Amino acid sequence: MTQTRVAATKSESAVSTRGLVKRFGGQRAVDGVDLDVPAGSVFGLLGPNGAGKTTIVRMLATLLAPDGGTAEVGGLDVVRNAHAVRRLIGLTGQYASVDEALSGRENLYMIGRLLDMPAKAARARADELLETFGLTDAARKRAKEYSGGMRRRLDLAASLVGTPQVLFLDEPTTGLDPQRRNDLWGIVRELAWNGTTVLLTTQYMEEAEALTRHIAVMDRGRIIASGSPDELKHQVSGRRLRVRPVDAADLPVLQGLMAEALGAAREEDLGYVTGPLAEDEKLNQVLREVAAKEIALADLSTFTASLDEVFITLTGTGREDH
Ligand SMILES: Nc1ncnc2c1ncn2[C@@H]1O[C@H](COP(=O)(O)OP(=O)(O)O)[C@@H](O)[C@H]1O
Ligand SMILES: [Mg+2]
């Protein structure tokens, strides 16, 4: 039993990197990244533009040689075993070129055949994907005549013809309308359900939260936080206490006593004061002091910051908090 467990552990990471580095000129686009993507999961690599997400994906897909560190896909080194890695990830979609002279349907069918699918299955898969990506009407048009958005959807469809063990989706929903985005989310969930490991990059916390239980937040080439959405929320801002006095004249006193008890507190809109609630006991402390000062409270609640706020806090984009 223990033996089996040990064997299984070895293959649990579908993607694993240690100290991965990529330089462009003097800049470290990827600056010592450690990643572990559990097999069969959807993993979200989240970060703003220029964080280094695409560079990591390109190294994992064997399209770009690392300058330092190691990277494995399915336990295989991406440099020494590049060929074997390519078979595992199914080198399709954005990593292979769609043939401009062929129609959307022909492209998808061809890829299916190249992946050894029987003709009938390849046709069925092509039609299914065309439907999913809203390309049924354009199925017989040559890819050359597709608009940018259609072409993007065709590229995505192409990456899903086979059912690769590990799939890299680099900002797959950028530029998709909400309906198509939801369709794609459905496909990603289905793939993961069927055992495919998906490494998805995104700039959207909402997307990471909708699809993944494992998130690594990247900024300027480094992983600055990782964990489940809940873990990230707690790591960054934790729970907060929000209180509103009956009489707005009590706001300064309330703000003062909360700042004292909680370490920080600020007045918000609509007569509320909020502060970080690191421990439950602090709640009682605040309540005791509110009672001692005879402040009447109209409202009291605790809440956790949204993942968007976490992202903003971590990457320093947007407003200042606290
Ligand atoms: N081929 C390249 N040559 C020079 N610099 C590059 C190249 N590719 C990416 N970079 C730079 O590396 C950094 C990370 O880029 P990238 O991996 O594309 O980020 P992301 O995908 O997170 O937006 C950026 O500063 C980008 O300008
Ligand atoms: Mg990118």
C-alpha cells in the first residue's frame, strides 16, 4: 500500500518547475519560478500583462529554451526530452499553425487525422468543436477569410481536437464574449473531469476563481503568492470587520477605538468603519469598548476581501488599500 502511494506521488505533478529562469537581454522575464501543477487539475497562472506567463508556457511547451532551472511535464524534462513532452501536450492549437488555405472544418478534421483519429470520429469532433466555438456557419470558409476573433476561436478549437494529457491554455478567453467564455469554461471543466491537466494563464481573478482551486499569482517574473482562492484571500487581507454607528457623530471615536484594537481602521462610505479582523477575540474586544463608550451600533458584519482586491493588493495595480 505504502509502495503504491510512493509510486503515485511521483507522478502527481503534471508540471513541475524549479528555479526556472528566462532572460531577454538584461531583463529576467522569468526569474526563478517554482511551480507544481497537480495532475488532473486546472491550475491558474494569474498575472498582469508582462508578468511572464506566456514565457513560462512557451518553455513548458518546448518552444523556448530556459536559461536556468528545470522544468518537467509529465515527469519529463522539457529540454532533454522535448520530443516526448510534445507528444504529451499535443502540439496543436496556438502552438501549430492553422492552414490558411483550408476551411475551419478541414483544419480540425486534419488535426484529428494527424492524431490518428478514425475519419468518422475526426469529423464528429470537428463539428462538435465548430458548434461549441460558434463557427458552424463559417465551417466551410477558408481560415484565410476568418476575422481575428474567429481565427482565435479556431486556434482554440484546434488545441482541443486531441485530448492531450497536459493542455496549456494561454489567456484562452481574452477577446471572447461572455457566452463563448462560458462555453470555454465548460470545456475546460470537462477536460479536467476527464483527467486532462490544464494550465491556464489569465489576467482575470474571476476566471481563476471560476475554474481553479490552485492559483499562482505572478508579477514581474516571480510567483508572489500561491494557494487556493480562499487561502489567497486569507493570506492577503483576511477577514474584516465592518461597523456602522447609529449616530454618525460617533464615527471618529469608533474609528479610533477600532484602530487601537485591530491595528488599523478607516471610515468608509455610508457611515461605516472597517478594519482587519486577524483573530476572533478582537471582535469581542471591539464590542466591549463600544459598550464602554456607550456607542449604539446600527450594523455590524464581518467579510472577506474579494479575489479581485487580493490581486490588486498583491500586484500593486490600481488603488492603494488599508
Ligand atoms: N521574445 C521576446 N523578446 C524580448 N522580450 C520579451 C520576449 N517575450 C517576452 N518578452 C518580455 O518578457 C516579459 C514577460 O512577457 P510575457 O511572458 O509575454 O508576459 P505575459 O504573458 O504575462 O503578459 C515582458 O516584459 C515582455 O516584454
Ligand atoms: Mg501572455
